[in-house]
Amino acid sequence: MSDTHLPRRAKRLPDELLRAVERADLVVHAGDWVDEATVDLLEHRARRLVGVYGNNDGPELRARLPEIARFSQGGLRFGVVHETGTARGREERCTARYPDLDILIFGHSHIPWDTQAPGGLRLLNPGSPTDRRRQPHCTYMTCTVADGTLTDIVLHRLPQR
């Protein structure tokens, strides 16, 4: 997930998303939490949480979270960052910036994204579960990672509030 913007864009995370958090082996948040209570909630409910701060996150969140996170899961090398710049040239720019990664999860735009750069880097943006902006739905993303393979990528559309 990314761009939860609580409590500005919504009062709470959607129940469907919270149920998914509790089922997941790993939860990733690509920034713009806005409040520390969301970090606390996800740390409490998730088996493992990896998160970064975004441009709307203040000094308290920046003290708790990195700008860029790297981790390995299921034989793949992941990175998480909030901003990647404009859509134009994103694949090439991220490949050059993150040559050590297999998958980069990012946020900021609230626009779901799933592409693979020519060099093999997979770029994923789950959208926002609380602020759809110009998108038709609020969203979050799930996937399966095992034996060095990323499968079952699903963009979940949340019901209108």
C-alpha cells in the first residue's frame, strides 16, 4: 500500500485492507502515512512491516522511517521508495538508480503501476487505499513471492466509501 494520508483523506484504513494485512507474511507501505498512528497500527497487525516516508510525512515519521528501504523476500531483492519522478522515462531512470534490485515498490502518484523495465526491474505502485484522486477506485496490491519468482499480482479495488 501507499499514500494512506490518514486522517486527512480518510478517518481509518478500509476493513478489507486490514484483513489483508493480517493474512500477509509481509506488508509494504511506500510512504505518505501522514500520522504515526498508522505506523503503530500496521506494526501491531502485520507479521513484518517495511515502510518508507513520503513527501507529506513530517519529522516524527522521518525519524522512524527511511527514505529508501531494501529487503530480500523469497529470493528476490526489493526496494521501496515514495517518489520516482514523472512517468516518462521512469523505467530507465529507476533501472539506473536501483541496479541492485529485482522489484521496486513506489507511491506518490496514487496511480496503480505495473511495468517491467528492459533490464528486468519490475516497478509496482499499489495506488492509494484512501485517496483515489483521479482514479476510478481506491486500491492496494498483493502478490506472491517464492523461489525467486513474483506471481499472483492483484490490484484490489476497494468499494466506494
